[in-house]
Amino acid sequence: MENNEKNKDARYLLAALIEIYRGNSVFLPDFDHQMENTLLRDVFSSAISFAQYDESRFTLSDEIFKSANEGVTVKEQVELAKIQTPDVLNAKMIAAAHVLRLVDDQQFMLS
């Protein structure tokens, strides 16, 4: 991959998210911004159904709004993982695994 070329591996991004939400550190290349934002929005949208508490769903809803209006990155998720509640992190981790399975099975993105 050339230096100016962005990583477009959706499977790597989703696997990295799972590890980030588990509290592990991973190597993060520069991802294609459009793919990154779309996959994160898919994860946040899916995570709402896995969250147990209303406060967690509100947090995820705010992240969906931010991704739609400002854009979000995986690197921002690393910082958020340090301060978010276990319910939010668990919901995101399950959602990332769910989206990864869909990407693997169907070779498409939800959004």
C-alpha cells in the first residue's frame, strides 16, 4: 500500500474496534474516512439494541448524531473507550462483531 493510500479493510477496522472496546491496544492505520465513518455509524446504530440502559442508548444516539454531522474516527473511539461505561462498551463490542459477521457473510456495509 502506498503512503498516500488509505486502508479500506472493513474487516480489520471492525476487528480493531472489538479489541479497543475490550480495552486492548491495536495498530491503527489511516483508514478511508468515508468507510470509517460509515462503519462506525453502523456499529453505533446496531449497539443501541444491545445496550441495557437508557443512558447508554442516549450516549450511542449522540455518537450517531456526531457521526452524521461531524464525522468520527476509530482513533476517537480509543479515547472514548477509556471513559465510557461498561454497558456502552459492551453494546459497541457486540455490535461491531455483528457488523463484522454481516460484512463477512454478505460483503456489504449497512449504510
